[in-house]
Amino acid sequence: MVHVGTVAMYLISKRLTKKHGLGDDPRSHLYEACDKWTNALEKKKTKFLGGDKEPNLADLAVYGILCSMEGCSAFKDCLDNTKIGHWFYDVKAKVEANRGNRKPVSLYSA
């Protein structure tokens, strides 16, 4: 079953690469996306897209995508070939510092 899954994922990856026109090196598109993100941060001149103090939902969305890659060679390549590492570890520190802290949310605010 493992081998069938491996073959299936290989074929799916080839189909998606062709469908989205990613060419022979899909990682270059990943690097471009990381560079686009870090350029937006540099343009805004803040630590996070949400400001200097706290990440916003956009920061958390990109962080979540990168977390899903953490431990894979593609993640290491992103850190080696882009400037996203500093931002990633800053967001990670904020997320881990707030783990388990739940702020009450009022649906009926004044």
C-alpha cells in the first residue's frame, strides 16, 4: 500500500506541476513566493505583516504553510535560498509563547 501511495503522489505532483505551469523546477516558485513575502515586510518596515508587536492572520497563514514543510528538504532549501528564516522563527517564537493562552472573545461587544 505504501508503494501505491508513493506512485500516486508522484503522478499527482507531475499533473499539478503541468497544470499550474511550474516547469522543471517548482522550488524556484516557492523561493519567489518567500522573496515576495519578505519584500512586503521590508517595504512595510515591520517585523510582521501585522506590525512590530504581533503577527496577523496573513502572517499566521504563511507560517502555517511553512510549518507543514518543516523537517523536509524543501523547508531547509527555503531557509538557505531566501531571507524568510528570520521572520519564520520570530513568528514561531510568538506562537509558542502564546500556546495555551486563550483570550475571551465576546460576540456581543459594545
